[in-house]
Amino acid sequence: MSIFDFSKTPPALSHDWQVFQQFVGNIGAFTYIAKEKAAYLDAAACHMLGCPSEKINEFEFFNLLERISKSPVEGQKHIYKFTDGSTSRYIKMNIYESSDEWLGFVQDFTRQITDINERQSFVEYDPITRLPSYPSFSQKIKKILPEIQHACLATIYINGIDKLGSYLTVDNTNSCITSVAEALKSFASDTLIIGSKSNYEICVFFCDCDKMSIYNILNSMDEAVQNCILTDDFGEIIDISDKSRISLSIGCASFPEEASDFNMLVNYSEFALFEARTDKRSVINWFSEENYVREKDSYRNAQTFSRIVQENLLTYYLQPIVETQTGEIVAYEALMRTIGDIKMAPKQILKIGEAQNDLYAIEKLTFFNTLKLLSDNQQIFENRKLFINCLPNHLLTDEDFNELYLTYGELLEKTVIEIVEESASSAKGIETLKKRCGFARAMLAIDDYGTGYSNSSNLLHYSPDYIKIDRSLISDIHNDLKKQQLVTSVIEFCHDNQLKSLAEGVETLQELKTVIRLGVDLVQGYYTSKPKPLFLNSISADIKDEIIRTNLETRPEGVKKIYAAQNDTELDLVKLALEKYTDIHVYQSKLTIVGDPDKPVKMNISVMDNHSCELTLKNCNITSGNSKPTISVGEYARLVLTVVKANKLGYSGIYVPMGSQFELNGKGSLTIDCYASEGIGIGNDYDHGYGDITVDFSGTLEIISNSVESMCIGGGYNDDDSEINLRSGKIKIYMYSHNGLAVGSFNGDANIDIGEDCSMDITISGNRVTGIGSCKGISTISSGADIVMTCTGAQAVGIGVLEDGEGSIYIKQGKIEMKMRSAKHSAIGAMKGSVNTKIRDAVISIDSEGDDVTGIGDSAGTGNVTIIDSQVSLVVNAGNPKDIGTENGDVQIQNSNVSSLVNNKRTTYASN
């Protein structure tokens, strides 16, 4: 059953979902579409969540998710207490997410949760202290308080109980609490009522007792507790004499002199206890209004802290930790947050916990809560880790760690324990932590490296698996050379010692690019993703692409890493580049390389000597990573290159040496952007020989050359009688060079055959350039293609030989349009050479301007010009013009229409 109909804009509810909601009325649905940066809600979801509109933007959507998930219901999976204005309800929310679209459901669970709460709300006796429970005690005191003239409430804290868990079992610890409660219970009477507030706190209510009597009784209680014999349920004595000392801290407040009602009485007695525990000057402390006014903020913070600990009002936002090669999320850091009506920052919680000497409670809650979070979401952590903050001076007791391990076992292998240091850690604590990590196969990270206690000395002492480089070293690193040097040294240390380096607090694109280029392994920060109350499956596609592009731009200087392709079917070009491969050596007969046109890769591909390969490039964007051509065909090797979709080669193109063979096939496109000083498109440079070159495909070949010396298709020499066969395809050549040749052999002996299924668009410019043929020497040229050519420069030949040339040109059909703008040039023919030109069944149009200009032939050379069954149109404007013919050769025109306009004077040639 589909929920939303995405064929409509905006998405509408499907008919199936509307029918379903008629039977189940308290469920709503929503969808988040990443590319639109918007979310859509149905009417039921809008009603439950108080949304005024069925479409909200991305910011409003994530803010709504945060508001819903900040108050999870203890013991209930995916259920949250949600408050909208003055209305509160319990919402069950499930989200199914992908990188592009999320689908979510919300259901009103208020009635079910209310029923559960009502069933669990009242327990008359506490099971451990065996005293009246706090609800029972409160109810009784509230009932009798209006009838009493004078009363006192003492809140008693049992010191030392919290330390017992480090060496006693849970059952024996509870037995100790029971023994202490029994010692206090012996003081109970009709005028002294005792109740249990928690395992550590006892409430004592005195009716109509004077202050001195209360002092005496409370002192006796403290003495009785210190002297009580601790036993288990079987009467066996539990000896703690060498481990801990049990005593009391007591806070008192009177009624009605200080407090006017029960709630105020409780509040004031707890404040007095807060002072007693904080100052530790006396066992019994009475409420002081003066102190209360002065210290009430600290007290309220302490109360809030106590409530956080007792009610476990902690939740965790997850911030992704991202791998810097692929942009994939490889871990999350669990960041502490408060829930419900409590708004307290993590640093504030830790500060109050330290003042209350109760950071252990935070440590314990952190580990048990985050491991439960991991346990509930195991599918997310199949290949990921969870970073958990740890206070090394407040490690879990052996008892609590054993309980943690017995509960979650192998899941600890998915954790990275992150050492958070506010003060120097003890050597014993660090050794214990390292031993536990080794036992549980958890990993260790040192946090905030570069500040405070996270220094080089501790780095050696801790032997971590991860080093998190502090934000202070990352901020503005792209503008700070000293920071770059320091961070580089940390990264190099990590790599030399098989550690992972992590840059914390990356907040800008410039910082991200800089740390990637420095070689950091992982990043974490607001730029990649802010902490969220959910597990993000992937970071933004744009940022992920930016990470990959930055990696692909970065190639280690002087480092060569070769991938030997021997038994591969397909290679992922981007993946190889991210794994720092610089070269692919091909030894196999057939291979496909797949890339991403938007992600240029620095790579060199070589078909090895004496090997033959059918290589397919699909969407590859490759730039040579060194001074060599991007693709090289080995000595006496053969490469059949098939292009699929759009492909690009940069810096220098395809090297085809003498004795080797190259053929271009496929239906895609290949662009060769050549900007090396001595550039090669396909073939070899102008000083060396080339092999056989064939272009026979239905796609587009585009060669752009901006080199000083350019060879687009061909090479310098042809001593091996190699052939250039351009059989089919659309070929575009743009050459801007000092000396250059678009197609042929620079120093002669060119054998060029251009088929009728080929079309060419050639633009050349330079000092001495040739379009098709040779710059000197012998050329044999045959063409049946449609050709468009534009040529500018000092000396040029469009089709033929530039100087002192010999050979033949046979244009057997096709349409040729030429625009020549050179001081000295011949459009078709030679300059001071001996080239025979034959034109049959062709349509030719030549527009020439310059000083010494020939249209077809050679004004200062020999050779014959033959035109048969063709249409030829020439426009020549020059100081020394010649439209058709050579100085000493014959011109034959048969059954052709030849029209010439020389310096605005028209000549019509008759057939002979």
C-alpha cells in the first residue's frame, strides 16, 4: 500500500491510505524529500503535531523531529511525550529513511501510556529499604500536617552506600541498604514517621518535638547507622570495615516557622541537606533563609542534577563521523542531552556533578544508555562504530562493568571509548580502561588532542586507536600555516603508528578541504552534519561529492601505487583513486572501467607491452597524474577502446607508439583536452613514430590541443608504414599551437584514409600548422568525408603538405568547406612541393585570404590538379593569389562546375 502519490505536485495522499485511515483514525503519515528540502504531512499528522500547513521546509521539519524526540518515554520504544503549547500527548513515531526520501508514521498513544502510568503509580512499600514508599509517606504527612502545631522534616542521605558497588554484588549492596534502613526504622513511633525517598535518601517527620530532642534523636540515628551490623538475608555479616564507612548527612526544616506547606517543607529540608553534603561541616544542618536566598541557584542546579540522575533524564544526539575518502558515515558520537522540561548543557551537568561529587552517576548512565541505544539499532551499526565519552577518573566499578558486559556483550566491539579529560588521569585508571577495552575488544580514542591534558605525553601513555584533533587546531586552518604544520605532524604520527586521525569541529568547506589534503582519516563537525536526535544514514549528497572531488584533486607527490588488472571484469575508477592508486596496468584481454563524469580522477592507464585489450570506458573523467599521456598503449600492443556515454581525458591523450595498434569504437563520446607542452591527442609526439590508428564508431571524438607542439591524431614519423583510418564517427579538432598537425605524420610518410561515414570539424591556428597531411615530407591522403576547416596563422596547409612535400591527395566525394586566413597558405595542396591532387564527385568551397595564397594546388611547386564530376567554388583575396593549379603542373577539369573569384575578379573554368 503506497502512502503518497509522488506523480502529483505537490505529493498527494493515495486512495489506499485514505481508506485505511477511515478504520484507524489516530495514525498519521509524513514524508521528507531531500532534493526538495521539504516535508509533507497528512491531515492526521498535522493535527497530532500542531502543524498549520501540510508542507513544511527542511528547517521546520528537523526542528519538529527534535521537539518530538527530546522526551522519550522510559521503557517504551519509539514513544515520546510531545508538548504543543498547553497540550501534551504521547506520540509513537517510526521513520524509514533513505538518502533521498524518508517515510514516517505518528500515532497517538496517550490513552495506552496513561493506563500504564496509572497501574504503576502507587507502591506502598519500597522493596529494598522496606520502609513506606515516598508516595505513601507523602500522602500520610499531607493528611496530618494541617492538624499539627509544630513539626520538622529531616531528609537523610546515607554516605558511603554509593561506594559499595565497586566491591560488593548488587544483592549484598541492597542488603546493606536494608540493614541501614532497619537501624533507622527502630526509632519510629507515633510522633516520628519514616519513609524511603530512594536507596540513598530517607525522610523522617517529627511531630510536636522541640529542636533539642530532634538533635538528640538524629545524632542517635547517625551513631546507630555507624555502629549497625550489615547482614544479608540469611544473617551473614557483610564486612565493609576496610572499604567504606557508613554515616549520615541530614538537612532539617521546621513547620510552620520556616515552611508553610508540605512541598515547601520538603524543598527547604533538601536545601539544608544540600548544604550539609556540600560543606561537610556537620552531620545535621538546619535550614537558613539567608543561605537559601544566596545559594538557591546552586541548590536548584543540584536538585536538577539529582533528578536527572534518579529519573535518567538523559538522551543522546548522534553526530556522524565521516570517512574523508568516500564521504561515508563510519561512526557516530553519542552527545549527551537532557530531556523533558530540563534545559541543561552537557558542560553544566558535568560541572554540577563534579561539585556534587557524583560524576560517577553520569558515567554509569552514559554507558548503559548508549549501549542500549546501540542494542536497539544494531542494523545501523553493521559496519559502523559508536563513540562514547568516558571520564577516566570516574570509571565504572568492576560490578557495574561486569553487568554492562553481561548485558551487551559483543556489542562493546562496536564502541570507541573516548577519553574526556578535565584533569590529569590516574595511571591505574588508564590501565584499567585499556585492560577493559582489550577484554571487550572496544577501541580507545583520545579527545581534544592539542589542548589541556590531551598532550603528547598522554598520547604515548594511552596508546589509543583514534586521535581526535581539537577544534582549536582546525578552526581557520586553511589560513594558518603553523596549524597546518602541527596537524600534519599529528596525522603523520597516526599513519606511522597505524592510528586513525580525526579532525573535530570542521565547520567550513575550506577547513574540510584543507584537512583532507593534509591526509586526515575522519572528520566530524557542523559542516558535514550537526548532531541530530536520530541516526542519519548519509550526509548531504553535495557535501559527500565535495569530499570525493577534493580527494580526487589530491594526488601524493612522488608516490606511485599501481593496480594490476589481470582478472577483473569491471573497475570503479573513483574507488581506485580514493584508495590512492595512481596507475592501472592492464594485462588482460577485456576490461571495463566505470567512472563519474562529475568527478575528475588523476590516473594513468597502460596496456602492457605485447598485450591486446578490449577496453571499455564508461563515464570516465581522467587526467594524467604525471607528465605522461593519460592512456598508453605498450610496445607491440593492441588497444580496442570502446567509449560508452561521456568520457574525457586531460593533460595528454592516448600514446600509440610505432608497432602498436589503436582502434576507437562505441556509441559514446570521447573528449581529449591536451595542454601538455608537447601534446598528444592520439598517437605520438612530433619527434617519434606512431602505430596504426583507426577511428570506427558512431559517437563523437573531440580533441582540444593548446600545446606548444601539437599532434592531434598521428605522430612525428611513420617509418613503419602505419595507417591512419578515420572510417566513421564525428571528429572535432581544435588546435592552437606554435607548430602543429591535426591529422597525419609531422615529418612525412603519412598514409591517411578518411571514410565517407566520417565527418570532421577542424579549427587550427599557429605559426606553422597543417590540417590533414604532413608538415613536410610525403603524404598520401584519401578522403570521402564531409569536412569543415578553419585555419589561421603565419604558414598553413589545410589538406596536403606544408613545405617541400610530395605525394597525392584524393578527394573522392563528400562536401568540404574551408576558410583560410594565413599569410602564406595552400588550402588543398602544398607549398613548394610536388603533390598531385584529384577531386571526384565532391562539393568544395574555399574562402582564402592572405599574402601568398593558393586555393587548390601549389603556386611555387609542381604537381597536377584533376577535378572530375565536382562542384568547386573559390574566393581568393591576396597580394599574390593563385586559385587553381601549380607552377609547372597540369590542370584538368572534366564534367565539373568550377567558379573562382580572385581579388573580386570572377573566372569560370570550362571542362577540358
